[in-house]
Amino acid sequence: MTSVDRFTSRQLFAYPWKIGLTLVLLLGFWSVPAQRRGYIPGYIITVQGDTLYGQVKDRSNEPFVDIYERIRFREEGRRGKRKLSADQIAGYGIGDRHYESVSLREDSEFFRFRYYLQPGAPKVFLQLVRRDGPLTYYRCEFEDDDDYLDAFPLIHREGSWEMVRVTQGIFGLKRKRLAEYFQDCPALVEAIESKALTHPMEVYEFYLEHCGMAR
């Protein structure tokens, strides 16, 4: 036993105030606000549709981000935390970000990706960016090969069993796929093929203005 060990095991108990100070420090550590440990005020939505508020953590700290498959949730007024997957809740919010649990199947062939809403498929959390009438705009977050956070946009048209991936990395809009997905809106197809639209949100808003809201 070192001299330090001898001090802590002998002299600590020789001075009762040291015990009190130690307890205060330990309690102070455990009472550190959840935000300091990466938790942010938010909520979860149960599969029954109830909203529970508390503190949420869904990823590790930057720059090397680990997106959790099961988010951490500390409910207001209750002790302890729960780890919840997309199969266990309908969605959650954290800060100004909102997520929905979606049964999504990804098919890939020769770098062509298709995304299907398929009952029974594994559920994932998709960030909900906007929802207007028949159209919903999502972001699918993922960790790239260097463990940095990245994402790509998905648009879903009401009544379709498929979502369309809007961009393909640095190559910009997936014009052929978008024209196929929105073939019910000839004006949008023409704008896509003529390269009049260059940003995912432009595609989204064009459809709402010229086709979506009139249906």
C-alpha cells in the first residue's frame, strides 16, 4: 500500500468532515445536468401515440460520431435511463430535430438504390424535415467510412410504397429516378430533365406548388 493509500484509508476516517466532503463531491458528480453528458431536452412518442418528455441522447460527441441504434432517454420525474430502438417507439425529438420510426427496406444493385416502405422490414429512425399534404421530406443519417456524420435526402409521396433518394453524393440530383418517381407531374419532370432545379428542396416545393396540393 502506498503512502497515498494509507492516507485515504486511515486519515480519511480519522476526520469525519472528509467523509462528508467526499459524499458531497460524489453527489455533485451524479447531479451534473444531463446536458453535460450529451443529453438534450426532447421527447419520445410511444407506439400507443403518447408523448413523454425528458432528456434524449442519440449519438456520441463529434467529430467522430457514433449514431446509436438505441437512443438513450431519461424521462422527466423518473430515475434512470432507457435504451429504445426504432422497433420500440414511434419516434422521438431532440432539440430542434425530429425523427420517425419507419419500416424501410433498402435494395441496391450496381450502385442503384431503392427504398421501400415494407411492413415487417427492420425499422429505422429517419429525420423528419418537412411534411406538407401529400409529400414528406426526410434525411437518412449515417456514418461514413471515416466515422463522420453524413446524410442523404429522401422524399415520400403519399400513397406510394417507395421513397425516392433525391441525390447521389457529389453527383447532385438523381434526375432519372426523380423523373420516374414523379411521372404523375409532367411539369416537374420537365423541370428536372431541363436542369432548371438543382436542389432537393426545389424539387419538393415545385411538386407541392404545381401538382401536390391540387390533388
